[in-house]
Amino acid sequence: MGADKLISSGSPWESKIGYSRGVVAGDYVHVSGTTATIDGVVQHPGDAYNQTLTALGVIEKAIAQVGVTLADVVRTRCYVSSAEAMDDVARAHGEIFGEIRPALTILSGVAFVDPAMLVEIEADCYSRDIRK
């Protein structure tokens, strides 16, 4: 079927690497791995909790472009740099998704392209009211 709509965050990496921040396919929005990078700068170095909140904010902004909210998230995948960062990532994820409770996978021991990155998050959303 392919993509019904591509969502961009405006990052120059999207065209350089060949990806979209998000892809609408039918009633689903699939959001690419998202870090706490704003305007090319990793936010909150050494702070996995705030990096998680920042990454989720980037996801929230992206999905809002097609009329979807965090309440529509049905699955997240969190890639974490170390087991030590896991508790902070889990706490931030729980604060945002405690009532929504999407399916979740968390993997630790991930080596990121920038060592300041502590977490990367993917999200899948489902909504019959997506603006295409």
C-alpha cells in the first residue's frame, strides 16, 4: 500500500539519509526512532529522564501534524544506552503513558551515533481520524 502521507520534522537528515519522522499508512502512524536532539543539538546530556521527555515531545509534535495525539499511541520501543539509564527512561515513559499503556519494548546497551544520546524512542499510533 505504501505511505498515505509523510511527516517531516524539518531535519536535514531526513533527505540526506532517506527517511521521514513519521509515515501515515491507513489508520496508522509509524514514527521513526526519535532522540532528544533539537536543531542538531542533543538536549540534557547525562539526563535520561529529560531526554525521554524531550524525545516524546518531538514525537507528540510530529503526530499532531496529522491530528493524532499521544493517547493514540499503541506501541513504543525504547532503546537505552545502559541499564543505569533504564529507571529514568521508564519513569518518564510511565508519566506520559501511565493511563494510555501502549505495548512497550525496552532494550538497553545500545551504542548511539552520538555518545550524548541516552535514549531513542519509536512509536506507532492508531486512529481512524488521521488527517491525510
